[in-house]
Amino acid sequence: MQRKAFTLIELLVVIAIITILASLLLPALSVAKSRAHSVKCKSNLKQLQLAVLLYTHDTQRFPAFSVAPNSDYPRGKKWYEDLKKYCGSSWTNGLFVCPTYKFITFDGHFDNGAIYLSLGSFGYNVGIAGENGAYIGGLAGSFGQGVSAVMSTYTREDAIVSPIDMIGIGDAYATWIDRRQRLTMGLEFLTRKLHHPEDWSAIEIDEKTMSKRHNGKLNTSFCDGHVEAIKINDLFLSKKENDLRRWTTDNLGHNELFPP
């Protein structure tokens, strides 16, 4: 006589086998998904850095972090707007979106003379904060802190001493060096040293949260066009000369700004 159904024992065995297989496959699928996200992020950064290279080829200077409102730009202009014609993407879409970024995305501009920081997947290297609170040594031109974050100078293309060792654009994080380490996610600029982070619309991130992004590494492009995945500690917390000098155009560590 033909059997028409499984017995309860047979069903339980099948369920147990499926459960075991799923437990074996899910970690592998999770790793594959993470790697795919990282590859996508790196690809986006490489294309954005190419857009920077094309911009600097045309203008002999790097995009300024921000430009005050004028007749051409009534609401002011951010660095990423200079790249749009070269990459076809705006701040909230396309190449400016990393699959691992799950926080606030905001396209900030000027209003009543004040600048609103943009928040999103990536940041632009503004160097480090000097003793007077101005950001120096980055690609974005020197500028002050807080609401005065309007560029005062451009960074010339030929100012980069070592393009292969100069950070361009990367996963949006910044750090403040004082008695404790504070990492912030989502800022539209990358900096090795924040000056008075309370001036910025920053999101403080704990170590557990930040480690989820690319398995504890951050993808970062360099001025020669290549992209690296760098450990968070090496990028933002290390005080070794080789790790510090990649933040500034002169390729020097400026250890005097990083107390022990």
C-alpha cells in the first residue's frame, strides 16, 4: 500500500537536518554579503576619487569643503557638488551611498550665514585641527571651526607631496583626541583630529557599532586613485608617524598636535 504522508519522526528528522544546514550556511552567506558590500563601497570610492582627479586636472586644485552663498550658488556649495558632473551622483544617491551605512543622511547647506553639515556615507579629508581650531593640511582648503566652516584657501594639486600616501575620501568617521577617544560617524569630512566636536552635528558611535562596518575596517581612497581597507585603530587612533602623515599634504606626522 502506498504511503501518503511522512510520520512525525520523519518530519522532525527533516526539520533537524534543515536547521543544521542553515546554521552551517548562514555564517558563510553573512561573510559573502559583507564582502560584497565592501567591494561595492570600494568601487564607489574609486570612482569618486577618479572624479576628484578629473576635477583637479581641469582646475589644478582640489574641491573646497564649502563655498559661501553667491550669485552662482545662492545656497552655497559643498565639495561633493563639484564632483557631480564627473560622476553623475548627488550626495544622497549613487556613488555617495555605501551599503553598510545605516545612519542619518542629510544634504546640508547654508542658511542665514550658517553652514549645516551634511551627514552620510562618506567624508572628505580635511586634514587635522590645529591649535587655533582651524583645519589644516587636508584636501578641502583651510577653514575654521563650527559655523565658520567656509574655505579660506584652496589646496593646489601640486601641494600633495605623496599622492599615494594621502587620504582622499573614505567611510565617514572622525576622531577627537583628548583624555579619551571619541569616534563620530556620518560627518561629511574625514579628520584625524576634531577640534571641539560639540560644534558639529556629530553622532557618537561606540566601538561595537563602528566595528560592524566592513568588519572593523574602513574603506579609504588615496590621491593616486587606489583604495585600501584600513583598520579603524590604524586610521584614527594610532599615533605612529606612518599612520599620521597620510592625513596632511606635507606628508608629515605633526606629532606635536597629538599628546601622549
